[in-house]
Amino acid sequence: MDGPLKLVKKKKDIFKKKKKTKKEINPDIPKERRTDAEKRHDDMQMKRKMERIEKMAEKSYRDRVKDFNEKLERAPEHNDMPKVGPG
């Protein structure tokens, strides 16, 4: 075709690999991508988690059951509650 329109497309090499330059990275050193705030947050979470574990480890199962039963004994029954209000 010799007209002003070119209907034939040129083939592009779709699968042509581009050359990428790789930076030399030492694989022994892991790259840290967290911010300072994220690090502090993770540290506090770990600290609180350890405190909870230590608190749970202080009492045995038998002691926890005993404390729970004492708490239930101190609590009033649901039908012993006085009515409040008109009625």
C-alpha cells in the first residue's frame, strides 16, 4: 500500500530481555526494611507478651481454679439481686 495510512504494524520483539544491572549485595547481611517506630512497636509487643506469659506461669492451674471459685462464692446469685425501679 502506498497511501498515507500504514496498516501494517511492525513486529516488536515482545520476548526481548532487557539487561538489568544488579547491585552487588552481601547476602550475609539481611536488609532491614522496618522503620524505627515499627521496631519500637514490635519490641513493646514482645515485652508485653513476655509479661503476660510470666504472669500466667506464676499460678498453677489449681490456684487459678481456687481463685475463680472464691470469686464465684463472693458474687451474688442472679436471683438475689434487688429490683431497681418501679414494678
